[in-house]
Amino acid sequence: MDTVVAYCIIIFIIYTLFCIIPAQMAETRGRSVMGWFFLSILITPIYTSFVIFFLGETDEKRKERIFQEEEWRILCRKLYSNKNNHEN
């Protein structure tokens, strides 16, 4: 009886760890981490991972990513122009 309980606990811990994957995917796409974590516990982590993947980023997260990429472009242009000025 004790081994059955131990196996159930181990399986529950492993299943919970697999539910972290959709939660991390949700975080990178600007969605609710806890909501997707609990949904993946209720349904399955594999199914919720596919759903999050196909939903993609939220509009706010997409705008944030675009602004960040534009800041990187500006910084790279400044660094490249400074490098060219020092070479001349």
C-alpha cells in the first residue's frame, strides 16, 4: 500500500512539473501564467501547449517586442556608425 501511494505522489509531482511548460509558454506570449497552469492541470499539458502555441502573442506583448527590437536596431546603428567613424 505504501508503494502505491509513493508512486501516485511521484506521478503527481512529474505531472505538475510538466504543467509548468505551458505556463512558461504563456508567460513568454503575454498570457496568464496561473490560468494556463491550472488549465493544463485540468486538461493536459500537451493540449494546452498546442493551444498556446497556436494562439500566439497578445497584442500588448507583440507591441512590447516590436518596441524592444526597434531599440536594439537603434543601438546597433549607433554602435556601427561609431565604429565606422573611428576607422576613418
